[in-house]
Amino acid sequence: MTSRKKQARRRQAVLLAVLIAVCIAAIAVLAMLISSSFKKDKPTPAKPSEAPVQTEGAATPDPEATGEATEEPSPEPTKEPVAYAPVEANDSAKPAAYGYKNELVVNGEEVSSYQPAETITFLHNDEYQQIDGVLSFRGSCFRQDPYFGTATVEAGKLQQLWQHDTYSVKKGEGGSYSGAWTGSGWTGQALLVRWDSDTKAIMNMFDFAKAKEGLVEVIYPTMDGNIYFYDLETGEPTRNKLVFGVPFKGSGSVDPRGWPILYVGQGDNYNESGKESKAYIISLIDGSVLATVGNKPDPFALRSWHAYDSAAVVDAATDTLFYPGENGILYRVKLNTSYDKAAGTLTVSPDKPVKARYQSIRTKNGKFWLGYEASAVAWRNYLYVCDNAGFMQCFDVNTMKAVWVQDIWDDTNATPCLEEDPETGRAYLYVGNTLDSKMDSNGRGPVAFFKIDACTGEIIWQKEYTVSTDKHVTGGFQGSAVLGRGELEGLVITTYSSIGGSYEGYVVAYDTKTGEEVWRYKVAAYTWCSPLAMYDANGKAYIIVCNCTGDICVLNGQGQLIDKINVESNIEASPVAFDNYIVIGTRVKGIFGIKIY
């Protein structure tokens, strides 16, 4: 009797298991069918020979639907990101191949090697900053796009909301290097921050700004020697400007932890006492200077010119600042920050910086300059930065030594943007150079836009162009690229110019896999500023690009002009945006708040 009961229970268990398996299989099939029905078609990029070229005044119809249904394959299951591959230099990127030499200073003494007390692994791009906004040049530590939020757009039209004047400050050095810095220049991007209410309460903001729910503050260091603060939506000043009397050519960085700290570098080299070049660490509680980095003179520098056009990178876990300088030194500084939000107190007591300098076959011959004007990209324990001699350098921040060095031809002012592939553990860098030291007697010469393996330094593909430079304006790739997402997924978009008789400028979209040119748009005149891509909730893109005649253009995802306004002033600085709101600085007419609607 007991045996029969056991057999019956076994049969019931088997039948139940079979029933469960059938249900699970049915649910899986249903899930795949639902997923497939909602998956959208991805448009096929144009071949290079078919790449549409859009120009000013081009028609702007949306692509018409074909009405034909396309059968989609069943979606692949989501894969977990694999472990990142180690960096191992490709043969073409061995530092020794370019006569590259690293030298270090630790605690004020030259050393042959360095091992930090705290090991650094940078937070991922999606985790790097702890508050809403655009906190550094080109966004976060991967430098992909200076856009935060979601745009609600009906027509893709631009509307000027507000404008504020900017002024000028005398240039440094004296002698033949005379004149004035005006307004906002290259790279000159504003920062946009949505502070939490507790942080606003301890700042020297005006009362309305402290009280306004969801306020996004514009923080704009400019070439006229001031740092301005505005309400993004209305342009109303949120606090008194800070007056420094020295130019800020590059872009600042707000501390990614959401702490009220601004890092910004002086953009000119002064001999005048009190104005010697340096990078500043500024309290955004009261506007005081907490500390400085890289003060001129630095006896370790091989180049006497000191300036800081790059934007800082901060490792939050170890409270460590990284700053590349035009004197050819990469600074690593333990900040020892003490911040008490409740008490409203903030101090910084930096250790002596660890300094890495370099030499190469080019910098030794006197034709090419030492120095970094581009901002550094941070990925894992590596920093990637381009120099004035045409080399991209990959540093391991835990040894402060170059892992690989790649020849990218000529002076490179553009900041690279980094793309990460979680399936392979690889990352890739996109950047172009300018025409400076390699032009012929007619001002003509080659430039290129590169895709580079961030792990090995190998050049994956390059797109070459012949451009021109004159004594006033540099041709080539002065702007930094946008890595596309949404409908721009699989594209990288950048600008370049040829300074010939017509001062031509272009916006170009490349296929990230192949390097094929998918589309290009010809702007009315040369452009030094970097493009910006904004997106709505469905991933539809709106690309903002500006030029030297004051045009602000909106392109759709196919590179077609949607709208254009003109602000009657050279735009060298790069635009920045939060939701529907854009901020753009100009050389003469000041700072503009723009809305896309």
C-alpha cells in the first residue's frame, strides 16, 4: 500500500514538472513575440559614395515611411558585461618608437618609479557624477556629449530667451603678444548644475535661486576674466560674478560628487606679479580660492609656457585631481577635501602633486610644442590625452607612466571621446587633429579623424583630408566629437574646417564600425566649436552646431537643416544643454540662452 502511494506521488510530481516546463516555454515564446513586435527597424547607413551632403538652405523633409513590414529575428538574450581586457600596446604604439620618455616627480623629488598608497579605478561614465547636469567639458569622464536630460520638441525651432554682455581682459606676455581676450572662446563651454536644496542653502546664491524648485545653475568661466552664474531658464543672475582679471579659455569642472567645488584653469601666460598662470580650486559656497595647482614657474616643466585649457578629472573614491597642463606636465593631486554640508564648511589641503612630464622625437627638435590643451578622458585606471606635438598618450594613473603612445600627425587640440563595448571589454577613442606644423608654404596639408583602440593604441580606421591654415585661423579638427545614441546609435559626429578663400566648415557623421561617411552638412563658414546632440524621449536627435559668423544651426539625425538663427558674433566656444535649454558663449555679443521647441 505504501509502495503504491509512493508511485502515485512520483507520477504526480512528474506530471507537475512537465506542466511547469510547458508553461515556462510558452511564456518565453510569448515574451519573444512581444519583444519582436516592439523592436524598431534601424535605418541602413548610406555608403560613402552615396553619403548625402546637406548645405545651407537644404530641404528638411522627414524620411517617408515605406509602409513595408520587416521581419525581425528573435532578440538575443542580454549579456552580462565581460571583464575589461588589459592594456597591451600595439607595436605601432610603443612609446619607444617615438623616442618617448617619461620622467616623474614625487614629494618634490625626481624618481624613476611611482606606486601610490591608494589605487585608482575611475567610476564608469554613467556613475562618474552624482548630481544632475553637465559638470565638465563634453559631459562626463568619457567626454561623449555635453547634454543632460530629455528634450520635448515639436518643430525643432530655436528661440533666443536671454542674453548677457561679456567684456575683455588684456592678454599676457606683453611685447608682440598684445591685445585683449574677449567674451567666450575655444573651448569655453559653460557648466550646468541642478543643485540639491541643502547645498543651495549654504551657497552665496540670491534668495530667489535658493527658493526656486529644480533650478539649474549656469556656471560660466569666460575669457574676459570673470565667472558668471545664471538661472538656465530665465538668465537671471543667481549670484554675483567672480572677478579674476585673467582669461579662462578652456572649460571648468564641477566636482562630480556634487560638492560645491569648481576646478578651472587660467588660459594665458602672464609674467605680471599676482597673475602668474595656475589652475584654481574654487569654493562655490562663498567664491573663495581654496587652493591652486601647477603654479608658474614650475621648475620641473620643460616648457616655460604655463596655461590650462583642459578640464579637470576627479577620482571620487580617493579624492584625487588630475590636471594636464600646457607646460607638458600631467598633475596628480591628492586633495584632502573636508566638506560638511550640514555645517556649510569646505576646505582643501592638497598634498604635493605627483608630476609626469614627457619628451618625444618631435618635441626635441623645436618644431613642435610640448603641452596639453585637450582635456583628458578617464577609463578604468587610464587617462587618455592628446598633445601639441600630435601624439595621443595613454597613462596608467597608478604608475603615472605612459602605457602606449600613438602618432596622430599634428597638433591635437580636440578632446577625444570614448566608446565602450561591454560585450568585448574593449574601448575606443575618436579624435581629429589640426593643421599646424605640417602645412606647406601655401598653408595646405593633411589632417585626419581617427578611431583608436583604447587598450592597444592601434589605429582602427582613419579618414584623411587636405585642408588649409592661415596665420589667424587653424584648419582641421578643432572641435570634439559626439558619440551618437538613440537614432544616432552607431555614428560619431564631428566638425572640421578648411581655412581657404571661403573658410569652409563641415559637420560629418561616420559609421563607428567602418569609418564610412554616412552624411555631411556644409555650414556657411568655418567652425571651431564642438557639436552637441540633444534627444527626445523616443531617441530622436537634434544636432546643434555653430560657426564663426554667428550661425546656430539645428540638424536632424540625417544631417538635414531644420532651423537656424544668427547671433552676429563669432562662436568658438562649445554649446551645452539641459533638457530643452542651450547655453552658448560668443566672442563679442556675450552669453545666450536658447530654447529648442
